[in-house]
Amino acid sequence: MIKTLRFWITLLVSFAMIGILSITLLSGYFVTKENLINNSLEINRVYSMKLSQLTEEVFKGMQSNLQVKASEMSAEIDDAEKLTEKLADLISSSKNFNSLSVVNKDGVVLATSPEVGIVGKKLDTEGPKEALYERKNLISTPYRAATGRLLILISTPLWNEKNEYLVFLSGTIYLQEDNIIHDILHEHFATDGSYVWVVDNRGMLVYHPNPERIGENISENEVTQKVLRHKSGAQKVTNSEGKEFLAGYTYIKSSKWGVVSQTPYVASIEPLKGMVYKMLLYALPFILFFFLLTIVLSGRLSYPLRKLATFSANLKENGGQSECADIPTWYFEAKQLNETIHEYANSQQQRVEDYKERSYTDPLTGLKNRRYGDKITAKWTMENRPFSMIMIDIDHFKAVNDRYGHQIGDEVLKFLSGKMSEIIRGDDVCIRLGGEEFVILLAETDVKEAMDIAERLRINVTSTICPTNNNITISLGVGSYHSNRESILELFSRVDKALYQAKVDGRNRVVLSEN
């Protein structure tokens, strides 16, 4: 069966719409998936940091409370009954400790609250030994007490007026029973499978929503290994059961613990299903509209040809005699159809381009990212186009974050980005590599001119008040690309060494890389 022109036009336009819709949905799917993963990682990172700060504040408060009460007990060292009363008052007022004890310098328990059957006994377990040895404010590592409980000891020493060590006052937290850590962290358990766990400096679980796992050694876990190296951050991780999680983790200096907040990977990308469905739902009316429009326009387009075919058939039947048919022109209708299709295709393509542009742009500073830098350097090298590179690093940026916070740190990054954008020319490109590291790619620029631009940028930044209400300095490395002698990676390495040399030489300077 011979297909009509109307059929082929309708088929072609249908394929075009389906293809564009598929590209749009796939692009939206992958870009949204990446954003969901990054957002989940960042949320867990910030969440773990907040919880670690809260936990650290609680521990500091507990230690401070012990210090204050220790000085009040100095006059009652020889009166076990009064010591017990004071301990009872302290444990009822603070609600932070499971038990309190006063232990003399020989490790003998003078008083406890509540009574756990150890008064008058010499403690020979890990926590008290550590407190007696260190003789300072201390948060012990988890250990098994004489009572068989898994606990941690928070202690403060007590000295007499002659600066002689008398006793230590200690509070305990029973890790496998209701305790202050459980009260802080358990309420953050989420219905989507997200939860918080805490590990000590030996890789032992100090807190977990499943009490049976407390005390378990998980030092082989990827995140635990990071925390044991005093690291904080976020990453995708697979747990002991083979399930994937997006985890944020923070190291606590005071207790040497690590707080980990994690969300199941599947739960993090769950909104994707609804997103694709909504995109399809929103697009469906437009698809139906354009499909009906295609049928109408294809009918209008084929109408002159159908009239011409009828006229030709009549000529054949009538022996070459037929009334002259009035065949209207179809160019206007064809033009309208093409414009409609192209407008639709362009609108869909623009969405794809917008997604693509976002993938090349750093969301914080608005500069291009490393991915775009790889693309543009590959293009320039393929065109044998000469260019130079300036690599920039903010001096002591970690100190800015530590002192002013990450929000001001972000404003400093934006401030430097603005200064970079002020000095570039038409084809130059500003790139944020990551963190406080930036690159400027200077098209058609020799190394002398690149050094001048780098120096102007350095002076401009140094002489301008930044969002910290102070001045910041930057270190810069400069180099030109030698197309016949090196690769782009070698250029980056060479300029990075120059930047490193600028740091070594005292910072706030521009260093030219060795050829």
C-alpha cells in the first residue's frame, strides 16, 4: 500500500516530537539525579556537622558542670555521706549522666550516685586508670566497667590548696542504655531510612539506632576510616549489608568521635520518578496540540497535490480533456508548518542547551567549571590557538572559613570571581576548579601579557576590602601553552607548581612557571 504525503509528514513530525521529548526527559532525569545526590550529600554533611557541634557543646557543658561541682566537694572529701548527697543533687539536676562517682588517687571509690555496689572498691578498668594517669579533664574511650556495662567516663581532677592531687569526680554514660547521646541523636531518625550513628577513635560504634550494634567495631567502613583520620566531608558509601547510602560525616575534636548522618541512596533519588511523570504530564497537552496541528497542516499541504492527482486522473479518463482545475498554492502552508516544527524543536533544544549550560557553570560563583575548562582547552589546542593560563589560590582561605564561617567564605569566593571577571577580555574564560582554586584562560595571549594581567588582578584583590571587612591576598601561577612540547595536563601541572612556589615564597605573589 502506497503511503500518502500526509502520512509521511505526520510520521516525521511525530518522530521529531518523540525524540525531542525523550532528549528533554533524559537530560532532565540525569541532571536532576545528579543534583539530588549532591543535595543529599550536602544536607547530610551539614547535618552531621550541626549534630557534632551540639554533641561537643553538651560534652563541654558536662565537663564544666563537673569542674564547678568538684571545687564544691573539696571540703567533703572525708565525708562519704555528704559526698553521696552532693552527687545525688548533681545527677538529679543535670540529667546528663547515668551515674556519678568520686574516686581517690588510689582508684578506690569514695561515693557514687546512684549506688551501683562499687563504693570502697578499687577500680581496675580502663576508664578510671586513664583518669588517674592523665589527671586532667578527660573523656575516656568506651570500655567495659566492673558492672559489665559498656560506658564512657567523663572526669575532672580535684586538687587541694597545696596543689596536691586528691580525687577525681567522674560521670558515666551507659552506651547501651538510655543516655544523653541517645536523647540528642535518636530524635533525628527519619522515616525514609535516614539515621545517625557515632563511632569512637578506635572504630567502635558509640551510638546506633539499633542498640544491639553499639560496641561493634566497624573500622573497615569507608566513612569510619575517614573519621579515624580526623576527616570531615560527604560521600557515597556501601554499608555492611551491601546497601548504598549518601553519608555526611564530621570529626569531633573534644571526644575524638565521628558523627555520621546517612540517607539511603534509593530514598535520595526517589523524587526522580515523580519528576519524570510530571514532566511528561506537563508536556502531554503540548504534544497533543502539536500532533493535531500536524494533521491539519499536513492535510492543507497535501490538498493541492490531491487536487492535482484528481485532475490528472480525469485527464486520463477523458482522453486528455478535462476542466481546468483551480489548484491553490501550498507554499504558505508549508512555510507555516516548517516554522511551527522548528519553533517547537528550538524550544526543546533550548531546554537541552540550558541543562548543558548548567552543567558547565559553577553554581556558587557563576563562573565556568572544570568540565568547561577541559572542553575549551581541547578546542583551542585542536585549533592550534595559542593561549596562557593563570592559576589562582586564595591565601589562608581555611582561616577565613574557620573565623567567619562558610557563608562569608562563599562571599569571598564570589568577590574574587567578580574581580577575575573584571579583567578578562572577549575570548578569555574564568574557571573555578573547586574550593578556593581558580583558573583564567587567556586566548591569544603571550606569557608577558599574562604576567601583567595576573599582577593587576593580585593588586586589585589585595587593595580592595572583601566581604570579611578585611583584605585578602592571592597567590598566582602563570604559564603559556607550548603546543609542540606538552599536553594540557602537563601545562596544568607546570602552572600548579608555579602556584605552589608562590605559596612557598610567602604568598601574595605571582610566579612564572618554568618552560
